[in-house]
Amino acid sequence: MANELSKKYKKLIAEKLTAQFGYKSAMQVPTLDKIIINSCAGDATQDAKLLDALYNEIQLITGQKPIKTKSKKAIATFKLRENQEIGVKITLRKEPMWNFVEKLVKIAMPRIRDFRGLKDNSFDGHGNFTLGIKEQNIFTEINFDDIKRVRGFDVTFVTSTEDDKEAKALLQAIGFPFIQKKK
């Protein structure tokens, strides 16, 4: 079953981008390839239950099971051992990806306090955009009373284009509220 946003992309957004950038082939039109969500619980070195809570929250938000990430080296000052589980990450593709984008743009972002829009300085020069979310409770799946610790996570939107200008146009067409620069 296709998501409303993926249907909108296929019908309207692809045509709009083709007209805007003058693509000659449908294969040139930029698409959203995947979304990578990454969160670290550094204090999980002392209490493993904090990592389990983070795992469950990311699973609730995305609808998929994340994987736990491990430390690469030991750092004594942080009481961190090598190969100790300290975070979670997940990669979303196809329908779960479109569901997450729709949930983020239509439900979660409007719930952010004092939200003025997204800055466009988080593009990496290769058409990918990274967004930092400070609190997981902007998502409706998270019950505020069940939160052990307020955590943030990074969301990276990987597009099929190598140009930041085209990637920004794609994300704006999808519904990302970028701050308009004053002239």
C-alpha cells in the first residue's frame, strides 16, 4: 500500500523538479534513497537499561527494529570499553522511509517549540541533508511519562543527487520547511 507522500512524489514532485531543472530523462530526477537514524547513549556505559529504552523508543518512532552500535575503542576517562554497546542506528527505505518523512514533516516538526524552520547549512556537498532532533518526545508514539532520559538523534536524508541545490529543491517539494534567506 503506497503512502500519500510517495504518491505525491511520483505524480507532482517529479514533474515539478523536471520542469525546474530541465531534466531530459526520468532517471535524472532526484529521489530520496534512504534515511539513516543514529543515536548514542553515552551514559549506557553505567546503566544498560538506558540503551534498551533508547532502542525501544527508536523502534516505536520508526516501526522497525534498529541495531545496536558498539564502541570502536576504549576511552578510560569516559569509562568506555572496546566493543561496548553505546548506541542504536537504523536505515529506512521504501514505504517505511516515506511514512517516517510524512510523520516528521506533518506531525513532529510542528510540535517543536519555537520552531522557525530548518537551516540549509546542513547539506554535506553530496546532496545529503542531516537534521538533528533534540528531543524524542516530539513524536506522538513516545509517551512522556515513559521517558527515562530526554535524548536526541541525528537523521540523515540520503538523496540520489550529488548537488545540494537539487537536494534542497527535492526536500522543499516534499514539505521540509527551510528558512528563506532575506535578500
